[in-house]
Amino acid sequence: MIRIHEYYLGPVHDRLKKELLKSHHLHCDESPFTMPEHGKEYMWVCHSPGGDGGVPVYLYEYPGTRGTDALRELLEGYQGTLVTDGYQVYHTMADEHPDDLKVAGCWAHARRRYAEIVKAAGKNGPVTPAQKAAAEAVSRIAAIYHVDNMYKDTSASERLKNRQRSVKPLVDAYFRWVKEQLGRKGLDKSSKLVGALNYSINQEQFLRVFLEDGAVPPDNNDAERSIRSFCLGKHNWKIIDSKKGAKASAMLYSLAETAKANSLKPYEYFSYLLTQLMNYSCGNVPEEELEKLMPWSAELPDSCRKMKDR
């Protein structure tokens, strides 16, 4: 796999990244894994969801670290919106490129902190004031999602109108409620509830970004789903024991996930792609021929495609 990656897949990686960076917005996430003799390392994933003329692309990258330099290299030249969790590295990157990058926060992360508090109460146990407040927060966020999802299958302009007309008042009310909760006397500043409330306050400007752009989703669930295959793999088998292996794995995950996103059968696509790449010397694939081999190409044979439901 390492030899295949090093000899054949460089041009494919570059073409995937070029397409990814065209996207109006990107979902980003990162996940740790353990590499023998190196300890904790990080795999990153960026996902362009496609639509509006674009195609879905999953790009896994192994920079090794979780720092800002890794993200700078991954997103060099990108202009658009990053849909992420609250990790500071994304905000640092946006601050460095205020005219090119914007960060949209994740409402699912905000909700999750309250949901954990509610879950701790159990089904039949007594409900504490903190759990009652957390349950109300979950309900308020659910209402935001419900009203936004009513226009999920419409155009971006229609979603934006709905968000400005119907979703924004719910978001405004939610943040007023959060500030009221934080202003209550006797609140335990070290409690999980305060942590959850403060998360929303600290992320408010980013959690509001989706209200100004109908194409931007309210959460980063796409990226979490994107990296799930890697997370399952790292727990079920240990195959990455070198930096070269990590880079090769990142590329192979990218191809497999992008193939599935473009309704291809991964095994058949891999077989076809590698068979065709064998016709060219290392890294020397003509651009027009490479384009025919990409997962979104209309020139791929039917054997690579999933059968459509009739």
C-alpha cells in the first residue's frame, strides 16, 4: 500500500485537494491515533459536501500534529467557510486570513454538553435544577433544528429567508436565556452546566454564522461522520506503524470515502483506477487523462458504479 501510494497516487491526491478547495464551505475534524515509537499522532479530514455544481470530496491528511501549522498546510489557498467544533486552531487560521476564511460553529457540540447532563439523571432518578436547565437548553436547540429543517430541501436562498425570518428569533431567545442562566445567584461556577452555558457564549459569534448563509449547515456532523471510518478502524485493527504508512492510509481512506460519496463501488473503483494508472510512469499522468479517472468522472465504466434503485 505504501509503494502504491508513493508511486501512483500523488497526482490523484493533488487533484482531490484541488477539487476540495473549490467548495463554498468545508467540514473539518481531526482524530488521534497511537503509532508505535511515536505515540499520539493525528489524522485530519476535510469534507466538501458537493451540490451547487460541486462534487463531494473527502480528503484525509496526516500531518502528525494537531497544531495550526498542520491546518495551514492542509488548507493553503482556501477561501470559504470552515464548519468546525470549537477548537481554537480553526479560529486562529481564520484570524490570519480575515478576508478569505470564516468559521461556522457547531450546534451539535453545544447541544451535546447539555445532553450529557440530562443523561446523568437517569430515567427514574430525581431531577436537579441543573438537569432541568440542561433539558430546557436541549429543547430550545431542538426547536432551532426543527424550524431550520423545515426548509432543508429547498434552495440556499429559501433557507436563508427562513433562517432570518423564523430561526434567528429562536437563536436570539436561546442566547438571552443562556445569559439569564449565567446571571443567576448561587450558580456553581465549576459545574458542568456552567461549562455548557459558557461554551455557547464563547462560541456565539460562530454559532450565528449559519443564519447569514443559507448554504452553511448548523453543525459539523458531516465531518464527524467523515472520520468515523478511520475511528472504527483504529480501534479494530492496528495497521499504521510508520509515518509513511500513515500517509498512505490517509490517501486510501480519501479515495474510498470519496468513491462512496460519488456512488461508486470502492473495490471496483480501486481496481479500475490502479489498472489505468499503471499505464503511466511515476506521477506522470496527463491532466486530461487523470480527470477521466477521478471518482466524479462521467467516463468511469458502469462496473464501478452502484446500481441505482428503480
